[in-house]
Amino acid sequence: MKGQVIDYDTTVPIAFAKITYNNKTIATDWEGKFTLEIKDNNKPILFSYKGYYDKTHYITVGAPFLLIKMVNDNTLKEKEIYSESQVNAIIKKVIENKPKNQPEKALQTFEYKNYEHLLVSANPDSVSSKIDTVYKKRLFGRNTMKLDSTNYKFKKLIQQQHLYQTEKVNLIQHNEKGTKETLIATRMAGFKKPLYEYLGLNLVSYSLYDNQLDILETPVRNPISNYGRKLFVFKIIDTMKIENRTVYRIYFQPKKLNSDRLRGLLYVDAENFGIAQAFFRIYGIININATYTFNYLKEHQLWFPEKRKFTVVKGNNSEDLNIFGGTIKFNSSLEGIQKNASDQLYLKLESTPYDIEINKPVSFKIPSIKIDVPEASMSKPDSYWKSLKKDTLDTRKIRTYANLDSLSVAENIEGKIIFGRKIFNGYLPISIIDLDLKTLIKYNNYEGFRFGIGGVTNNKLSENYKVSFNVAYGLKDDKFKFGISPSYLLNKETNTWISASYADDLSEIGQIQFATQPRRFKIYDPRPINISTFYNYKTFSSFIESKYVPKTDIYFGISRSEILPLFNYNYVVDGNSYTNFNLTTAQFSIQWNPFSGYMQTPTGRLEIEKKFPKFAFQVTKSFDNILGSDFDFTKVDLKITHEIPYLNGQNTSFILQSGMAFGDTPLTHLYSIAPNNLNRETLFKRITFAGKNSFETMFFNEFFSSRYVAFHARHTFDKVKIAYKIKPVISVVTRMAWGEMDHPSQHVGFGYKTMEKGFFESGVEANQIFKGFGLTFFMRYGPNALPRFEDNFALKLSYVLDLGF
């Protein structure tokens, strides 16, 4: 009889549980599985494990598979394995000897080629070819019968080919400057040119010795990290021989047994305490298997990587797992029960190093660029792949390339992906122009409905220059606005553009905007809908944008502007009153992402690993008496963004933002820190759309500052299923800010408050409740809470557009 022991609540397998039957005791393996010889059906089988109630089970005659679900014993204070001091001493030695055993630290240089094959497929034997009868309800309660041949067709397809596959050969190099990957060859089924986004994916870490392992682009705490022994417990299973060297086989699991953290087996060399093999598993919304094998290099007394295997199947979630912008359904094999065909899919990656060279001269350019993708790597002939020894061909693999290539041509998949990328950034490609979707229609209290058109020329016209433009008309203010900006490409490799522009348009007062801020696609921008205070600007500018410095976006520009406040306001400086003014400014802005990974492609540099924290810094300087400029002031802005993703789909994010203005700075260019609440009598009259990082209970124009600091904290949970098709994403949010105003008497005719005592609000967001719409609820509290209790609350609508990318 084969079986498995799992946790009743989480379905996580229970490793090394004791099984007693007929006066004989065995243990489950590290995946909770076991094989038991049954001689007498009337004798009980006893299952026991520390932290769980004992369970007695009698065999059911004819049962094909024995699944035992054990229940936590909450009366016990400790639910973890207490391992002997010997294993803790071994793990401590593993941690202490990492510098001697990690190739990146122990070796001066190394390089090797690496063949990697990824496929999405299924075992044909696991798919039933049965044609099912399905009954569906119609109007007035009548049932209709249909034949469902999905499984039959799926089995026929999967017997002929894999669903998807891609291959690449890369050169991994390491020296004192770091580690770099250079692509030698790549091919993706269905694509003439590969998707750069896939080439940058790091589904599983190369090294086992870092404090954090990357699994599906998510950092996971390593059991042999500096904090590993605080998070995991270890148990010696036995000793064995690998390449004639004695190794300890050690099982580890998280201290919280219901956690979806890493668990697995480590094979530790008994002499140098290096890792000789490793098996990792994660059980959660997806189930992950990772296997690492190593070769022992006697000359260097080091275990060097031999192969990585990585498999993903569906876990305990009922949701689909998105990969490559499409939807793939994965199945958990815990209970061994046949489900529908698509649930049998798996994603599998294999990576094999070869042509290894150690401690020989290694050099490469720009070490901070993690991956280099030369143009030549994307056009290798079929003969190259056939000659590759690591290319273990199978008949299904060959058919996959042929069939998917023809499918790509027939359905123009590549064109759809290019189209999707531009739509994701808010552009609709039409011939030589990418139409800017956010310019088509807007609404605010000053212009009313604003209709317009804008866009930018694309590479169908030229790869070396582009022209962006926009024209708009406001029905309420009855005025046209427009702008034009021609640009020229100075350096393709570093995405360096030089531009000039002229704009006659409106801007919200007190707005905080970084020149290097990435563009986000929004069908609408909810905040300006209820804004009444704008200023008109007529600006000539020239600027340069570049990624010349690795891991940065840099902007430098010079501009001359005529500013006209469109509200009752006078700015008094040295006895002079200004209702409009001129500014000549220089601005330097830099976005620095030190922990992100970048790829150099034939079309420029891409951020392929978005890691945090990220830093934005900006300095704006206005010069008086230059080109008629009226004021001399300096603004310094800083923004730090940090996110912590989790494999269970949750996410925690933080934003710390601050700004300071020195000198004679008009109110239009000071800070209002993104308020988003209407000053109306009742809660329901204040209902509008919520912003992304705006203060939802702060009234428009309520506070202004010349110096401020703001902090945002958000934790987003995974989708909560309330009813069919109602699965909101719940977030809890806290925001706070402090600010001061220099020379408040200079700003005449406009009332506002300051935030020396601080502003605080917290709330709950239930986004994407139905068709992208959701609700948010926030409460204001602290020193700036309002006298009327109900005025401290804000109820908002939210909308999230899911494009499926």
C-alpha cells in the first residue's frame, strides 16, 4: 500500500512521521510518502508526529492510495522538531565555511557555458481520454446535455508535442568584479526573435549560498543563511557516499509547520561542509520542486554545480497561475486523483553547465549589467542546436517547434505581443504613430471635459528620431492647449535621447513629480477630476535622458516658463506683488535602482529584475534675472520605494518621500502632497475615485508646505473568494506626513493650513470586487482630525484595469 501523510489544514506533507503497524515502525520520506506491506486488514495503523494528534487508521479494502490527514494539537506549546545538537553544529559549520565552498568566493575566476531548456507540458499517461457528459442549466430550470471532449483532444495534442518550450545557451563568467551572463544562443517556439523579458527571468537561483534564494522572481530565506537556524529546524536522517565522499543527509523545515516556506534535504560534505546535493520543495498556491547536483573538483576541494532541475505544478489554490502573459493551470499531485486535463500541466526547467574553466583569465565589460544579449545570439541556425551535445532531443520537442512556429505566423503572436506591450504603457500603435490613450479625454473642475489627441512617432518612421505631440481643448474654459517635442537618439546602447519641446498647458498646483518617474498606464487619472486650482504654463525646454550610468535613469533639462496662476493668488516678495511670473530653471533627476538586474539588448537596456529599495533624487534650481526670471529658489526631492513580495501572492510596500524648497518659491511650486478628498458636508457627497498613493481624507488645497516628509505603508493580501467571480484584493494602508511653511505671509489671497503636528490616516481597500471596480474606506485621526466625527472618514471607489500581462 502506497500513501502520504499531510497536514489536515494546509495539505503540506509531513516529513518523517512515524508509522506503526504489526509491531513494526517505519517513517514517511521527506515528501510525507510511504510504502507499507499490509498482511492483515483488521490490524490498525498508527500515525504519530510531534505537534499532532495520533491517528489510528484501518485499511479500506480496494483503496488505491492511502491519504492520511493529521490534525494539529493546539494544546502543545511546541510543534517543531527538536533536532540534536550535532546537526546544529553541522549547520553552523556549513554557514561558517560558505566563503570556502561558494564558487563565487572561493575561486578567483571561473567561466562555463550553460544549456537551459524550459518547457510547459504534461505526461500523456496522466490525462484521461474519456469524453464526459456535461449538463448545463438553461432558462426556466431546463437542463441541456453536451459532450465535453476537452480531455480527449488535450491528450491527443500532448502525445504529439509539448505545449510550449524555449532554449538558451549562455556564458557564465566570474571574476573579482562580479558575475555576468552573456547569451550565446536562444530560440523560443513561435518567435523569430525571443522575448527579452523571458531571457531575464530568474526562475531559480544559480547559487545555494546566498542569504536569499530567488524562486519565481521572489526572494526566499535560505536555510543556510546567517539567520537560517532561527527560522528552520534540522534533523540528520543518515550518512551516505557521494563520489566516494561521506555526506550527511539533513532534512530541514520551517519552524511553523503550516508555513509555505522552503523545506527539503541538504547533503553536506562531512569534511569541508560544502553542499553536495540539495532538494527543495515549497507547498502553497503553487508547488515547487528544485534539485541541485554538484561535481566534486579534487584540485580545488570544491563542489561545483552540475545540474539544476526546477518544476512547478498547481498547489492548493483554485486560481490560475499566469506565466508568459498567458494562463496555465497547474495541479497538485498530493492526492493522486485524476482531475481535468489542464490540471495535469507542469512547467519544467533544466540547466546544465559544460566547458567549465577555473582560475583562468576572465574579463568582461560593464559588470553592473547582469545579462548581455548580442544580436548574433538570436539567429543561430538549426545546425547549431543539432550539434549541441546537451540538446537532448525528443520527438515531441521537434514537433513543438514546427507547430508553434506555424501557429505564430498564422495568428501573428509576435505582433500581438508588441501591440500588448504598447497598450500596457498607454499607447495604441497606428501605422507610424503610437497614439497616447491618456490624452483622448479627461475631466477636471477647471476645464470640464477635456478632449484631445496626442502621440509619438515609432520606429516604423525612424529608429533615430521621434516626435511627440498633443493637442487638447477644454469645454469649460474654452481654450486650446498643445505641446510638441522632437527627440534624437544619441546612443542606442544606453538609450540616450536629446530633446527640445514647447508646451502651452495646465498643471495642478503643488504637484510632486519626478522627471524620471516611469509612465503608468491609466485609462483615467482619478485625482484631477475634482481639482479646481491650476496654473497655466508656457514653457520652452531642452533636455537629455540617458541610462549611461548602469542601474540609473538620468534626466537633465533647462527650461524657461511663463506662469499664470488660474486662481485668486498674489505672491509678495521684497514688497513686490506678483499675479504671474517667469521662471528659468535647471533640473537634474536620477532614478537609482541599485539592487535591480539589467539586461543589455540590441534595442537598449532593460530592467529585468525589479528589486527594492529604489531611490529617486531630484534637484530643481530657479535663477533670477536670467531670461527674465523673477525668483531664485532651489527644490530638493527624495523618494525611496520598497516592496516585499511573498510566494503566497501577498505583498508589503513602503514609500518614504520628502521635499525641501529654499528661497523665494511661489505656492504653485511648493508641496501639497497629493490630497484627494472633496470638502463637502456628508460622507456620500465626498465619494470619488481613490488614487494610488494619495491622501484620501485630506481635502484639496487643505495643506501646503515648503518642507515635508511623508510615509506610506501598504500590505496587500491574496485574492479572497467571497462568491462566484467576486474575489477582491484586500489591502490595509497607513499614511502619515509632517510639513512646515517658510514665510507664510508671502502667499496672499489663498487660505491653507500647515502640518507641523502631523497628518495621519489609515484604511482598508477592497479592490477588483467586480469587473475591476472596488471600494476603499479611510479614517483620519491625530492632531489634524476634524471636529465633526463623520468628516474624518472617506469612502471611495477604485478601479483596476487588468490587461492580463
